[in-house]
Amino acid sequence: MLPLSLLKTAQSHPMLVELKNGETYNGHLVSCDSWMNINLRDVICTSKDGDRFWRMPECYIRGSTIKYLRIPDEVIDMVKEDAQAKSRNRAEMNKNRGGNSSQNQNQRAPRSGNRNGFGVRNGPGGGGGLGNGNMRPGPSGQGNRPPAQGNKLRK
């Protein structure tokens, strides 16, 4: 069970959020994003020492400040049921595909020659080594360059 899928399922349910600084927020989850930033409505905030309380119609909590979340068991059960249903669907989809997977896949005819670690083909027509048969060493003997052809100046 992934935390973000749990939060998505917990929308509109009550939850308690404790921050790293010790404050707690009780409210109903409105929304969350992929960084675990959350919006709560009908919130009661409690100070670290528990002496002060604030009531707020809504608040935004940055995900990086959250220490932990407390979510009702019913939400956790809903997520577990969703995960089981998805795994059943996947199993049925794989079962419906049936047959040998190698028969179902498009297969290409093998190419002649093998490629070395540089993606250059060795074997028939490959020229072997680095580059292809049309390349020749440069004046310093380093690297490859195409053969010289009649270069014309363009005006």
C-alpha cells in the first residue's frame, strides 16, 4: 500500500496530523499532492504542550513538515480492498491473454553480424573494428573520418 494512494482514498475523511514541531491538526482531508502537501477543513490545531487550541475553517500543511498521520481504519480497509481488486483484474487480464507469450509478440528476423559494445556491427558487411568500411584514419592517426570527396566551395 502506497502512502499517496492511502491519502487519495482518505479524502473527505477525518485525520490527525502531527508536525515535526509537535503541533497537531485535526480535520477533514480536502486534497493532497505528490509531495504530501495537504489541505484540511474544519481544523482544530493544538499546540505542542497541549495548552492552546485554535479553530480554523481550513489550513494548508507542507508535506515536509509532517511527522505522522493518523487515519481511520475504515480508510485503510478501503485501500486494501482496492489493491486486492486491482490485483484480481490484472490476473484476469493476464489469463485472458492466454497462449504462449512468444507467439503473441511480434518477432523480427535476426540481422546479420553482431554489434560490439559501441553499437558497431561486426561480421558480414560490418567492416569490423570501430566505424564502418568507408572510414579511414585521420592525419594524426586518431579517430575516424569519412573519405575525402570533391568538395566544392559554395557561393
